[in-house]
Amino acid sequence: MQRVVTTEYQDIFRITDGALLVINKFKKEQSALKRLSCGGWSELIKRNKKNFKKVHPQCQDALKIVEFGFTDKKTGLFFKKGTVFYQDIPTYLVSQNEWDYQIKTSGTDFSGNPDEMEKMLSEILFLIRTGKMQDN
């Protein structure tokens, strides 16, 4: 396993070619969904895209940070510099026991013989349990 990126909000590890372990260290603000529908948040992001950038070049595109504080003209909502959005919804950091772990694959299968699969799964479980990569 190889560390791709580590940030305050998201860590990404390459398990094997075509397979990533994504660790999201945040939750979406449920109260935000009461203020606007999901579509409303997407429209807000589009209207104000000049105020956003990716959290890190190697993080997922869906993870954006407010680069310049702004007030959305249509809704009147204010967002301070540093506010982080995931899939167009504001987020907040959570403790490690609340992190979300995802295995993402693209183009290839997450596969191997029994020994290879056991090794990959063991490395993933070790990382989840300890927060550290296994020494090989």
C-alpha cells in the first residue's frame, strides 16, 4: 500500500493499481440540507465557483474548500474562508472513530489470488484499526 495524499479532511492510499482506499475525516452537515436541497447547494457552488478550489490536487474533485469568504447573492448565506464542501454539501471534521472508509476502483478489479487478497485486506484493516500503514 502506498500513501497518495494526507490532508486534514481526506487521506488516500493506493492499495494496488486501479484500487484506492479513501478515508473521509468529515461528515456532511445535516442541518445544511434543511437550509437548501442538494440541488440548491449544487447551484450555489456553480454560482460561486470562483470562490472554491480543491482541498488538495490529489484529493477527490468532490472535496472543495472556500478560498475566499463570500455571501451568496441569491440565498444570503455567508461562507467563511476554509469552509469545506463534499459533494456540494458543507462538512465538519469528526473524530477517527467516525471516519468513513471507501475502496474505490477504476478500470481494473480489486482482485488477486488468496494470498494477495489476504495481504491487501490485512493492510486495509490494520490501517483502519491503528491509523498507521503496516511495515512490510
